Amino acid sequence: MTWLSHRDMQTLMGCIREIYSDVRLDGWRCRLLPVISRAVPSNFVACSEITTLPQTVTQIEFPESISPRDMPVLNRHLHEHPILNLLYKDRMPRHPYKREIEKEMSGRYPALAVSPECRALKISDFLSDRRYRRLGLYNEFCKKYDVEYQICAPLKCLGSGLKGIAFHRDRRDFSERDRLMLNLLSPHICQAYGNAEAISAIERNIVASGQAREGGITGLTLREKEVLYWLAQGKGNHDIAVIMHIKVCTVKKHLENIYRKIGVENRTSALLMAIGARRRKE
């Protein structure tokens, strides 16, 4: 069993307080990585999103030292990452060491077969150093940035896709103490993100309601006003669905209700009315 020292507990509680301290989503994102870096020492920490079909890394918060030109190289070898291959095993090509990964998972981490999300995992949990250094992922990307060791926490709570926070070191693998710290932080990261997201949605609804009233648009629900607001910002149905964390078909249903309530027949007319409301407000 892993125990935390008194200093570790003080560091953990300080990080948790700061994670909850910023209620604005943009500010929260900027502060998150520097805050949690105090809990798990590393060379650098990154937050990324894995999109599907095909799986690619979308850069969110990476260190400036990582060049965007190397992202295609990372994406090309993404299926070789043992943790990502575990999470997307039904959608990714077969891992070169598939048997070894499955053996480690069934022997040391049987619970991962049921729920691998929100658990801090290390590359070394599944691959030896020798096998890891044989991968194209290591030789063409990780080696260039001195990523000899990595521990990451997949966090599906952070919006669409699979987002994860990963810590990287060039020497000395992460300890069980580091794993415990990250495991204890993960649920608070999810909750704080949800809080900030909810407050941002309320602010958007207030803006949308004000624009609708000034433009003579009445009778819409808060969600319909928010859809109309993003429509006026030039967002498509898919973008609106991602921003509001709803399905595209739900966006379409909201639009149908909006057309009926404001007396227009199509998206263009609704867009013109929304833009007119915004301009009158300005």
C-alpha cells in the first residue's frame, strides 16, 4: 500500500483548492497544468485530445518546445502507444506487443478490462524499457523530446473525445506515489471542469437572452437561445453540438423549434435575424 507524506497531503490539498478557484473555463484551462505539475514532478506536462476515425491527437495544451510539424509523426505511430491502444483496441491497428500488453493487463490490472478511464497509467505498466525503445513511436517522436517515461490519466469527463493529461520524464520512472497523487486529483479535475463549464453556459445563456430580447426575439428556451447565439457566431451544427455537449440531432431539433417560434423557414433567415439582434445590441 502506498502512503502519502504530510508534505504530499499539503501539496495535494493546495492543488485541489487552486483547481476549484477559477470558475471561468478559459482561465481554468490556462491554470490547470501549472497547478497539477506541483503534485507530480516531471520535465513537462501536456493535455491532449484524441479524436476518432481515424484516431489523431489534437493539440490542446502542449509545451512550446514541441513543434506542430512533429504532430503528423505522432499521429502516424499513435496506435503503438500501449495505453491508447488499450483504450481504443477495437478501433486501432494491432499493437506490435499486443500479447504482452494483454498479459500485463490481465495479470496486474484486471480492473482495466472493465473501466480503464480515469486511472493513472504508465507506459512501463505494459511494456519493458527494451520493448518501448523498439517502437517507431519512441524512435521517431518520443526520443526526440526525451520522453523516456510517461504517466497519464485518461479523462473522458473533459468534453467530447478522449482527453488526457500526461506527465513526461527523461530519467527515473514515475513512482506509485506519483500514481496515487494523480488518481486523487483526477476526480477533482473532472468536477472543477464541470463547474467551470456550467458557469460558462450560464454566461452564454445570459448573453443570448439579452440579444434575443433586444432583437425582438421572444419565446425561446434557454437552450434554444444558446443555439441561436452560436448560430450568429457562424458555427455549424456539429460545432454547436460539441460546444454545448449535445448530439447533432438535438441541435437540429432546437433549430426546428427556433424556426417555428421566430417565424422563419430556414437557417439563413434565422441567422440573419440573430445577426441583426447582435448588431442592434452593439
